[in-house]
Amino acid sequence: MRQLLLDLDAQKLPSLDTFVVGQNAELAQLLGLFALRTPSQYGERSVYLWGEAGAGKTHLLHALADSASARYIAADAPDSEFEFSPEVSLYLLDDCEQLSASAQIAAFNLFNEARAHGGFLVAAGNHPPMILGVRDDLRTRLGWGLIYQVHGLTDEDKIDALERAAHARGIHLSAGVLPYLITHYRRDMSSLSDMLDRLDHYSLETKRAITLPLLRELLLQQP
């Protein structure tokens, strides 16, 4: 049973549908257009996302990478990943603040090529372009398109999202489990969702309901 459950988990991939929107409704709508290769209402084909770790930037880039003719580029990707290709219509550049000096040059060139050929580009970093720690020409290019802050979720948003996820999977949670979880565990949605999965597995393995004692017991086992 445990192996089967883990195999099912491995099949879950980020998508725009599983992104918890919160205060990011306008951004979610824009990225939905980009997934279809439709420019914004202003004609823009590039957008820069910034926000704190765990806000969902990488989730959004991976979700868009699942569309056809898209390429996700990690900050430490080989130089070949930064090369423009006519077959790719959407480039997704993550963790811009971590780009090496040579990668910053490659990213600058890629931005120019994608723009010249009508391609789409979504980049993400931990700060707005004007204070991002990269070379001036790349900082300018990143600021040419639309700029959105990816707002983190409130505690109420997180509880609501986890409750909906549990309900969709038929998981019954005793009162107090989720408020305790978000105040005694890592606070990003990825970690919280993973813990919800672990709780479900642990409940099945131990044949016990998901209650506060079960959650506390499982949290004590975490490194």
C-alpha cells in the first residue's frame, strides 16, 4: 500500500489549475493567456514575477512549462538551454538572482531573440528588476514587460486551500488539525501540501483518524 501511494504522488505535477490564486487573480489570468500564446491586453509578451520564497513563482513556471513548445530554464542550466530556438515559443527563466555572470549574458541575448521573433518570456526572481542583483542591461530587459509581485497566501487562504484539497481527496480532518499545522510547520504551500499527503498516508498505515494527536506524532518524526 505504501509503495502504491508514493507512486501516485510522483505523478502529481504543478499546473495553473492547482495554483492557489489568493491575491494573484490578475496574474493567474495573464499566465492563462500566455499558456495559449495570447499577448496581454497591452500587447506584452513578457512578464517578470517577483516575491518571497514559497509564494508560488516556480510552481507557475513549471505549470507553463507543461504547455507545448515551452522551455523551463533553471538558473544553473547549461548554456545550451539559453539558446533561442524557433521551435520554442515560451521561455521560462527561474531564479534570476542566481544567474552566473555568463548566464546573465546568455539570458540577455535570449530575451532579445525571443522579443525579435514574437516569442513569450516569463522570468522570476526574489526582487523587482530595479533592485535585482544582475547586470544593468539584463535588469533593463526584465523591466521592459509587465511586472507582478506574487503575493503569498494568508493563513486563512492556506487553510481554505488545504480544506478544499482534503475534501477533493475524501480526507476527513478533525477540527484544529490545519490551524495547528500552519503554525507548527513550514509555512509554504508546497510543504503544507506534502504534509497533508503524509498525514493521509500515515492515517492509512496506522488505521487511525487524522486528529491533533496523530499530527503531533507525525511532526515529531520530521527531521
